[in-house]
Amino acid sequence: MQYKLFTLKNIQAPNFLMTPLELKDYLDFEVKRVYFITNPTGNTGNHAHRAQEDEIFIQIQGSCTINVDDGSGLEDIRLEGPKSAIVVPHMVWHGFKDLSPDCILLALTSTNYDTTRADYIEDYEEFRKLVKTA
């Protein structure tokens, strides 16, 4: 299993819930980009990255299901906020479905966005062939 699933620590204070995330405890890469997904109207595009991008996805609010394949077959993992996080390295197929209307999904990545999307594998059968030869 190449991806890593984490249950985040939640601290209930008198007036709020805090979820600390010490990046050194979860990441072995430098964060170069941060983005978040909100207001979902459907599933996200499934894809993998050839070489460069590693990501951590943190379920801030609501829930969703991440569909992953690290070469051993597709697996659905339910993420529930604010306690779930998953690190997805390059050459792991991933996408999100069943996003709740209040879903807020935070992503921290190891690369800046490349508009050419040259690093992306967006065809699942191509991914399966590449991962078998790796």
C-alpha cells in the first residue's frame, strides 16, 4: 500500500473543535501548493501523476469517498471531516465521489500546477499498464 490514511487528532475546547496538523508528522515532501474543493456538483476527475506530485487530502468538513489504486486494485475509502486525511503519492490513481453538499476538502501538494497537465495520467487502462511495468 503506497498511500497512507490517517485519523487526525481532534481537541475539543470549550468553544470550538481544533484539529492540529503538524505537517512533519504526515509529510515527507515540501508543500508548494495549497487548494481546496468546495460546493461540489459531481465527482472529481480520476487520475494519477507520472512522477512529480505527492498530495495530502484533508477532509475539513462534510464527507466524501476517495477511490484509490496503488497497483493492487481499486479501493473506496470514506473520509469524514474533520478527522480524516490521506497522503497520495505519485503513480497512485485517485479521484473523489459522493461528496456531501457541505464538503470542504483541503489539498497540499509537492508541486506547482502545470497547465499542460503533462504529468497527469487520465486514462485508467493506461495507468494499469504503467503500474504493472513499474
